Amino acid sequence: MNPLRHIAIEGPIGAGKTSLARRLAERLGADLLLEQPEDNPFLARFYQDMARYALPAQLFFLFQRARQLEPLAQPDMFGRAMVADFLIDKDPLFARITLSGDELVLYQKIYDAIRPRAPAPDLVVYLQAQPGTLLERVRRRRAAYERGISDEYLVLLAESYARFFHYFSAAPLLIVNSENLNFVARDSDFELLVERMRGMRSRREFFSLG
């Protein structure tokens, strides 16, 4: 996995991307770059009233992610590898779900203006799961800002992710069905995934267990 200097883990809420990113970074001795949803002051209110708080919540995340990725625009060839639990290319996915026409136009203009011109990741790992599984995982971790998430929103989000990655071609992509995989509790599952990442031979592959 030495050529993989930048790995991005993606998937809808509850897919397990942050847990996998943490473990993968530890395994590879890589730097870890994580989303920070707990820092977004609009997020909890967004889940309670999406129409009112969608734009400020979305813009906060956009500014946060852009700032985090700025150093990658001038990569240090001798620097350490990095594992991130987000891909900024997917940021407009949420905007298209939650923003009205004028708000979406404004968001897109800001996105185009501030998006860092960083290189694409060497590999994107997209974690899939059924909406019911996602909801169960979200409820189990009991994050305060996620208490207002509805079943309908998770279904819409999972469908939007599937459409986004169906057309995604900016980087090599490993699509992982995480329904029967537990990368945290089962070492064997984690090792299987690492081996699958090492064994990729094409730009788009799929991995499932059971």
C-alpha cells in the first residue's frame, strides 16, 4: 500500500467511515484527517428544522473541509501518508438534498470559489449499508447532534450517495458493502479489507462479505 499516500473513506451517516479511517491510519502510520461535526453550531438545529438551517450548516462544513484540505494543494513529497474520513467532491451532494433553488445557486458559487485545488486521493473507499442499518448505528452511538435524524433523511442520503458514486471517476474507487463487516470489533474483517485494498487492479472494484 506504499503508493497510497492519500486515502479517503466515504459513506453516509452511520456507515462507519470515521472508525475505519482511525484504524487504517494507525495501521499505516498515516496522518488522520477527520470531519468535525461536533464543531458545527448549526448541525443539531438542522436536523430539527432542515429548511431553516440547511444553508448555514452546509456552508460551515464547506469552509471547515476546505480549510482542512488546503495543505494538500502543495503536497510535501516527503510527508507522511494521510487517511481522511471525507471527500470534498461529495460536499454538493448534501446541498442538492437540502437547499432550495436560490440557496443552492449561492452555495455552488461559494463552493466553486473556495474549493482547494488539491490532488484527488490515491484511493476512495465507499462504505455502503442499508438505511435500516445506518439508523441502528446512529441510534447506538447516541451523538447529541444526531438525535433529530429521521428515517426518511437517511434513506434519501443513502440513495444520493449511491447515485454520486455510480458516476464517480475522479479517483480509484473501492465500493464496500459494510452490512456484514465490522472493522472495529473483528480483526479478521479489517485484515480482509486491507488485503482487498492492496489487491486492487482496476479503478473501480467491489468488496462484500456474506
